[in-house]
Amino acid sequence: MAGLRAFHYKAQTSADARHMAQYGLDLVEGKVRNNVEHGVLEPTLSKTKMIQVWGGLRWSMLINKLI
């Protein structure tokens, strides 16, 4: 996990390492790999919507507990 964080940090801070943003975890091998080269594409729009919905649910659950 730390290796993947290092790849993503480098991708965000270095213009020549932007390709490292495509790296992810190979859960079978337990290694960091380029997901695009292996045909793993994440649906960003769906992922963003799920995160927004989950965040909204967490807030509503917290508010309901406080009331």
C-alpha cells in the first residue's frame, strides 16, 4: 500500500511522472502495476457518485444519532 501511495504522490507532484497515476494494486500478485496496460479501467463518474452518496448517508446517519 505504501508503494502505491508513493507512485500516486510522485504522479501528482512531478510532471514527467503523470503516467504513474494509472498505477494500482494487483490483488492476486500483491504488486503495484499499471492498470491501463492490464485493461483495468475505473469508471470515474460512477466512483465519484458512489463516494458522494456514501458521504451523504454517513452525514445523515450522524445527524439522526444526534437528534
